[in-house]
Amino acid sequence: MKKEIGILLLVSTVLLSACGTDNNGGDKQEESSTSSNPVITQPQQEGKATESEQKTKDSDSWSSENNEVKVTPVKKDKYGTTEVVSVEVNGVKKEFNWQVAEEPRVFYADVTSDDKPEVVIINNIGRGTDTSIDELHVLNSEDLSEIKVPNYEEVVAEHIESHVTKNKDGKLAIKVKAQGEDYEFSYDVDPGLEVQDKLLFGGTVTYIFENGKIASDIGGSIGTSPIYVSNFHITYKFDSVKNAFIVDQIKVEPFKSNKS
């Protein structure tokens, strides 16, 4: 009996020793694996941030036709939309907090009739099913100071009046006064459509640069889900006394109703 007990104790000692050796080896392997693969959690996040920053740094710049003006993304938000850009011309560089949703249109031309070219940048800041909003920036090419151009809200407030009346037959009677000139037209809508008593603006704002002239198209709409009933085509001219652009002409174009 003593001999059998001794054998059992010897076997238990050997088994315990083997288990201890296996555990130590496993711990060492885990430590080795962790130390040789540092990109598991935080390093992966750092890698993503670095990749995003690098993408911004390496992103293609946008230029005028003959590369006189260079516009470069500097900072993007978490959705990838540019929110800070750098503008460079004639060795002068300046940063602007401009949102850029898609490739801007960049021009280098004399728009103030002073025989010196200016920087003209048109960028879209948002586009949807019934919306498209442009922003316009005109810069002095010597110091990149911005030359004022009235936005659509200022144009509407100063130059446009409108009144909308819904008749019993469902037709809208729309009256517009733009720069003192009167326009009247009708528009067919469903009788149950709720409409406001004046046109709404801001759903579509498109800037145009052609033949050295700046213009814009602004849509006038009715209803909460905008129905565009007219277009306002606005041309601008430079006022040297104000050192700013002002409205030159406004043309109102009614849209035909799609209602059969």
C-alpha cells in the first residue's frame, strides 16, 4: 500500500509540473503576440486619422483655366466635406472657412473693369432632389480680400416683392414687383395644396460667370415641398464708389404648370 501511494504521488507531481510548463508557455506566447502586433485598438484609430489627414493633404487642388489661381482643401469634416480651403494667386496665399460640397469653378478675370484680374470662385454647398445652393466669392488678386456681392437674401429683401393668392378654381394668382417693374401670372395647383401668401426663395441659387459678367438664377417657389413657379435672373455690376457689386438687372420668368 505504501508503495502504491508513493507511485500516485510521483505521477501527480509530474502532471502538475507539466501543466505549469504549458501555462507559462501560453502566457509568454500571448505576450509575444501582443507586443508584435501593436495595431489592435487605438493604433487602428490613429491609422484612420492619419489616412484622412493624408487624403486631405494629397487631394487634388482646383485651378483656374491657366492655373493662375490654386484652391486647395485644408480641412474636411467627418463626412468628407471640405470646410476650410487655401486660395493662392501670385504668391499670395490665404485660408477661408468655406464649405465645398463638390468641385468649385475657379476663374481669373477682370470683373471690376480696373484692368486687373480678380479671383472668382463658385462652389456648391448643397444639392438635393429639389435644392441646389451655390456660393460666390470674388477676391482681390493682390491681397485676397473679398469683394462684396449681395447674396440672394439681400437681393430679395431690397429688390423683390411678391404676393400669392389662391382662387377657388385652384389657380394661383401671382404678382411680382422686381426693381419697380410689375409681373402678373397664374399657376395651376391642386385645390387642397396649402400655399403661403408670397414666394419663397433659397431652394435653388445658381451663379453664372460668362463673358466676364456675374449673374445668378434664383428660384421662386410655393408650398412646403417646394414647387418652383418662377425664375429670377439677376445680373450684377461693380460699383467703384462702394467697392462692391450691386444688382444691375432682374428678369422674371414664370414657369408653366405641369398640372393637366
